[in-house]
Amino acid sequence: MFHRIFGIALLLAGTAPLAYAQEAADANPSGSASDNGEIIVTGQKANRTLQETPASVAVVTSETIANQNLLSVYDILERTPNLAVDGNKTTFSIRGIDAFNVSGGGDGALASVYLDGAVMPRTALTAGPLDLYDIAQVEVFRGPQSTVQGRNALAGAVIIRTTDPSYEWSGRFRALMTDKDGQRRVGAAIGGPLVDGQVAFRLAGEIARADGLIHNVTTHKDADRRESETIRAKLLLTPDFLPGLRVVATFMHDRHQRGTFYSEFDAPYNGRDRIATEDVMDDQTVRSDIGTVEIGYDLGGGLSLTSVTNYSDIRFRSVGDPDRGPTPGQTSRIYDPDKTFQQELRFNIDKSWVHGLIGGYYLRDDRRGYQFEATQSLNLTRLGLDRQLLAMGLPQATVNAVLNLYGGVVPIRNSLSQPRLTENYAGFADLTFPVTDRFRINVGLRYDHETQERGAIQTVVIDRALPDPANLPIPALAPIITQLNALLRGTAAGANSVEPVRPVTYQAWLPKIGLTYDLARDVALSFTAQRGYRAGGSGLNQQRAASYDFDPEYTWNYEVALRSEWFNRRLTLNANGYWIDWKDQQVSVQLTPGAVFDTQVVNAGKSRLYGFEVELSGRPTRTLNLYAGAGYSNTKFQEFNVTIGSLSAAAQGNEFARAPHWTLSGGATFHHPNGLFANLNANYRSAYYQDTVDQTFRDIPGRTLVNAKLGWQGEHFGAFLTASNIFGVQKPSQFFTDFDGRVRGTLTEPRILGLSFEGRF
């Protein structure tokens, strides 16, 4: 069934990441297209055309964003081969590698998202500034970018560039309304010269509100309501008194707020009811202030200097109900401020005998204000106490009777502060040497030095009286209750700790070598080998109140690439194949079987990955653009050996979680000179496992989503009908057994219709 739908979609439907270059140039004042209309890739910090870039990268232009009515970065990722988005849109995987961790292990990211040069922390990906209004270009790199991006780019990187000012007046406006989720968006942008040829500006802003799709039957309110406000100001300076100088200054203020991700799957509710029951509704807010100054100076003779300075202040606040049920008395609060300062200096070279860059980088990431506090009821089974009682020789019936005396839970009040400060220094080079007219050698190297200062203060207090051994309905249980009370009090006391701030240091050399040979004028083959890296870290075992360290992890990535254009560049066919060896993999393990709080990260994994991406785009007529893409990914743990504690199961031979084998996308855009506009696009993701260890069956089913945008686009105004998930596919995209034993999760969004009114000049 899927193949039939997908084939129809390819014949009928929309523009895609490799948009036709001239349209990208017309719609993108930031200059992401070359003079001859080719798309320029900027994420590797040395501007190259897409066809000159061996790295596997999908480029999404402003034209594509508008044609497909893409609203957030996650919309792009869902349509990109070998990318998969998790059910609640808080993380994603590249080639089967989760952007943050593969098996719960690690501290830093495995893939990074950059907005105008500013790296986005994980909290910003939960509910942060990832909307696509007035965005010039998004580049999705698959595979390690450690040479030029450094830390946290082992799996890849997403580079977002907003629209730059220009010396021609331009503006745009959009109003969008949708039905089922009650979304309303209003955005506008305007820019032009302040001093002709020397100073220009651009202002952009958007306000969005949505009622969401989940209803809370306890509070009788919308449980997943969303709202946001974004304002961005940019200034361009190219003063006459210093020819060759270009300065772009950007400031953005953003607030994003959203509610719960999860709804009830168990009776009396059906997943499609989209019902939540918590008495304290989730409220997650991210406030961002980001400032960036990019200074470029042309020294002449093919030499230039670039300085990028960035300061970001991103504050995450969360209030929620730990048990996600109607029982009162449980509340959790998180405050996670993240202040980063980045400075990069690059010396770019564009000579007949060498192209590339040499640079230095500094990052200071300050998360010393992290605070967590909660009143919650810990499930005794989740603490592993049932296993301990059974190990004492008690029959299951007696264990059940004992746990029932406690109501199956122990209420606690706990707080945790984890001050974290990271400093990263790096020097890097990425140079290409043309050996002949057809043969080029690319070499890269990065030295990365990172110091982390980590500490923790945790307090745990039992929040109510425990069962009295002298007053039990079953007096024979008194000795067991006495022993268990002592164990619980001891566990709580043992969880209280003060871990002083201490430094840990990591360093790595990250080489890269690549070969490119032009088979013909518009056909090139490349081979690249490069090392990927994620630094180690430290953490706190919450149950044992003990800190621990873990070492860095490394990958070697081997990649072949085909870049080709045909029929006078009206058809583009690009492909990448890869093989990745991963060692010293950071994995999270339970030291006591069944005790979810007795976990820590160890370097116990070794993996092998391989696959490919193929992307095809063409323009058979002046009014029709076509696109198709396919990605295949195979992931497998070769080793998952733990030398401390014990595991309830082993993951050796298993696949990564959230790693679908197949991702397909395609579509077409028709735009007639009389204004008639139609876009239809489809994307498919095959089934995958949710868990690293339990892989009895692929519990998240495959799904195909088809979307459309129809209407009329004049020179300055357009009106459109939008439709996402046309066939109303509703399948679980995530589910889990919660602390109270109930199953909760997320479904794909239903069919949503909308109206969009757009203006531009």
C-alpha cells in the first residue's frame, strides 16, 4: 500500500531540500546562491556549491520552506532522508544515531543545531527558537562534522541561517490558521538600506498560538497548548571607508511555551482520544536572548578573515506532574539556565593551488544554575525493592502484601543542583589541494581541548510516616516491615550528598582526508575518511549518591559520494554511502537490576553502522519541480559489555533505538505563470525499536505522511489551503509504561487543514 501511495506522490508532488537554485536565489537575500544560481553550502565554513561538497548534506532553501508550509526545523528533519524525529519532537536521529544519546549515555550532544552561529542547548530543542519564519536556508549534515564544528558533531549538524539584510527594500507577511489544533500565526519582516550601499537592516517577528490536540480531563483544559513570540533584528555594515569589510550583527529574543507531550493509551481511554489526566499540567518555557556579530574582511589576493562572536542566554523552566495522573500532591520543577560565549576566528584561503580555512575556536558554556526539586512518590518496584525481597527468600504473595502496606510507593521530597561549566579550545584546518584539473585532495585536522567543572548537591527526605511494625493488619510481617523501613530510611539518607565541584579534562586529535575525482564536467566521485568524537564527562548516581566519570567515545567514518548534474543541469543526482566504526561508546546501565535510579554511564559499547542516501531533483518544465530522496541505515551493537554491576539483559547484536532502516521522501511543485500553485509531498519512515535492550519486535510502526499546499500566488500576494497528513494516519510514535503502570505516549498528528495568506514585496 505504501509503495503505491508513495509512487503517486512522486508523480504529483512538491519541491524538496534540493530546491531549484535560481528560485532559491530569488527568495534568499542572504546570498546562499552563487552568481550562476547554484546553491551555496556554508555549514563547513568555506563557501562551496552543493555539487562541490562531498559531505552528505540536504539543503532546504527559503523557497522550499514556503512551498511546503514548513513551520519548524522538525518539519524539515521529518522530510530528510536518514533523519527521524522522536514522537514528542524534542530530539532526532541522524543515520540512526540519536542527537543526544544512543542508549541513555553521555553528557554532551551527538549532533548539534546552530542558529546564526549560536549552538542550541538541548532544552532549546524541547521548546525553543526553531521556527522557520524568515529563514534563508537550513543545511542538514549527515555524518561527523568534528573537523570544523568540533564538540558534539559526531553524528552530524543542523545549520540554520536567518535572512540577512540587503540594500534593496523587501518585506513579507503571513497569517496562518488551522482547524483541529487551533493554530494561529502572524509573522512579518521588513528590511532595506539605512545608508545606501553602506548600512542596511532587517526586522522580523512572529506570534503564534495553538490550543493543541490533548484535553486534560482532570483540569478540563487544553493540555498541550503552545504559544511563542519571536523578534529578530539584523544590521549589515559595508562601509565605504574600509572596502572589503562586511559586518552582520544579529539579536534575537524568543519565548516558546508548550504543555504536555503525552496522552493516555490505556482503558478507559483510547490513544486517539488524546486525553491527559495529570492534576498539575505540564508547563515548559524557554526564553532565549541570542546575539551574534560576524565580521568578514577581504584581504585581497584570495585571502580573507572572518570573526564570529556569539553570546546566548537561554533559560528553561518546567513545572510538571511526576506521576502524570490525577492523584494530587506530586509536583516537579526544573530551572536550567544556559549561558554560552563563543568566539571563532578563521583565515580563509582561495588560491589556485589551495582552497580552505585555518581557524581557532573558544567556547564557555555556563550551566551552573541548574536546579531540580520535586515532591513525588517513588514506585517501590522501580526502586528494585521487590527483587530484593524475593532475593531474601520471601514468596511472591508475601512480597505483594508487604508492598501493599506502603501503597506500592514511598513519598519523598528531593532537590538536586548540578553546577556545570565547560570550556572548549580548538584549532582546526580544512584545506583542499587541486592536484590536477580533475583530481583534488582534501585534508583536515582539529585539536580539541575541553575542561568540564562538575558538582552536585542532592537532598532526599521521606515525606510521610512509614507503616508502623507494631500496628499491622498482618502482625507476622512486622520483622519484614522493620527491616524494610530501615532499608528505605537508609536509602534516602544515602542519597543525600554533596559532591564538590571538580574539573575533568579531555583532548583529542580529529583528522580527515578526502579524495575527489571529476569523471566528467558535471560528475564527480569522492572518498572521505574522518574521525568523530564526543568528550567524556561525569555524573551522579542518584540512588547511591556517588559521582562517576566516563571517557570520550570515537568514530571512524568512511564515506563515498557521487555528485552529478545532467541535461544541462536540469536534473541533479547526488548520493552518499557510509561505513562507521564506533568504539568506547558511552552507554547507560543499571547497576542493580530493576532499580532505575541506580544507573550510571560507562564506556561499554562498540558499534558498526552503514547505509546510504540518494537524492534526486529536477525541473522537467518551467512550471514543475520534482524531488525524490531515499535513505537506508543499518545500526548494530557489536559489544555491550559491562564490567561493573549487572544487567538484566544485554544489547549485543541489537540495533540502536529510534533507528529506522528506511526513510523516503518526495514530491513536486507546480507554479503556473497565471498564479496557480500546487505542492504535494510525502515522506515515509519504516518501523523501529524504542528500546536498546528489549527488541522483541519493532514497536513503533512505519508510517507514510502526505501533505499539500494549494492556492494562488501573485506577484505580491498569495492565498492557500494547507493540509498535513491528508490521509489521517494515526499511529503511535512513542509509548511507554509509566511509573504508575499505565501506558502513555504520543500519536502522529491527525489530518489538519489550514488557511494561509502571504504577502511580499
